[in-house]
Amino acid sequence: FAGEVVEVGRDVPFKPGTYLAPDTLITCGECYYCKRHELSLCDNLALLGLMGDGGLAEYCKAPISMCIEVPQSLSLEYAALAEPLSVAVRAVRKSRLHVGETVAVFGGGTIGLFCLQIALSAGASAVYVVEPVPWRRELALQLGASGVIDPKACDPVDELRRLTKIGPDVVLEACGLPEVMPTTIDAARKAGRIVLLGIPGGKSSIDFFKVVVTEKEVIGSMSHVYDEDFSTALRLVAEGRIDGEKLITHRISLDRLVEDGLEHLEKHPLDTLKILVRPHN
């Protein structure tokens, strides 16, 4: 989320009226992982918005360390997209994508479509999106996908192998479906890299024999780090290198959050990408 500073504590460099995009991860700074700057692995990790008021409150308190000033050229609406975009930035970073490599993205939701754009920005020669919902496949093409695959109409592993000859160099799993995760591993070429960034709602069964004999790498990617991924995401949005407007499917006011936001998302998940909430109408 993003907002305007209305009050500051002692020795805070930001002035009232400044626009900030706060990170959402609150870390302890003391554990083994914090000292290694692996902040998303903090043993005492907390989230702004869960353990304290966040972007869906009129006011919230944010630690100075997690706040980044929004460039004057960037609207607060687009600055609010930096947090989900940073999840995609981290996933592509962890994939070690090289210029000219091919990528498959499983899932054409917000994070998956951000992964598509980040992979292209990072130099992928081709990015294919696997998504069952027709309008999301069409949107992926508008955002630069080299091709889209309907997993209900064909075997995505076979189709990706046909398109790339040997399978994608990198596979990004952004749907969070346990039954899809084994497919994402099968889809990568031998010695390919698979990054799992979707949050699965249950357990999954994986044939690790195939992973061993094909020397594939399965990599987990959790959220983001503020001064690596989050700051990069904000800069990419500000520079116009990411199309966030097409991913905003709804704009609502805070007083309609439950009816037009949370309940709508629960009842119509396939018709929704990002719901942008304004504190005032």
C-alpha cells in the first residue's frame, strides 16, 4: 500500500505530506536470518496489516526502516502495486534467470502476470503463461507473453516442450495449487530451475527420483526483502517498465471494503486481479 505521512516520531527524516510506500514485513533484526539479511526468513516475522494496522486502515504506524519515499512522478495508486510486484521480483531474482533463457509461468493471476513482466524485463527470450481462465490468457498476451497455454485443453508439459524443444530453462509457479506443483517441476528442462512462490493450500506429492536424475533445482521464494526487491519494484513501476493498470480490475472506497472488496473476491475470484482501495471516495 502507499499513503501520505501525517505525523512523524523523533528523528524521522520524512516530513508530513511526504508520500511513502511502506513494506509489510516487520523483522526482529536480532535472529540468525536477520543478521544475514535474509529478512523474509526472520524467526520473529510479523506483518503490517496482520499484527498491526496496515493499508486497510485510515491510519497506521510504520517503522522508518520499511518506508520508501514515492517518486513525485508516481501516483499512490501505482505505488501500492510495488509490494505484490516485489514478490515477483524476488522470484525471478532467485531463479538466476540469464539473458536469452526461456521461462514458463504457471498461474495468470496478479503475481503470475507480474512474473511475466519481470522475466521479460530481466532479458528472457520467451515467456509462456499457463492459465485456464481465457481472459487472463488474453491479458498475458497483451502484457508480452510469447504464448499462452490452457491446461484444460492440453498437457502443458508436452506443449512447453514443443514450444521450447527441451523445456523451459526457468519455471515460476505462481498459482499455489498443490496439484499443479509436480507439473511445474516436470515442465522444466533437465537441470532447469523451478521457483515455487505460490502459497499452497495443502500438501503435494513430488517424485524426487525425477528431480535427482534430471538434476533440476527446486527453489522456494517467500515474499521479498525491502531494500532488494521492494525498492526495485517501486523503481520499475516509477520508470514505466511495468504495466500495472491492466492488473487493476476494481477500484473501491474504504467504506465499501467488505461488500465490494473482500466478499467480491471470495465470490468471484476468477474475475478479479487487484482491487484498489482508496481511503476516501
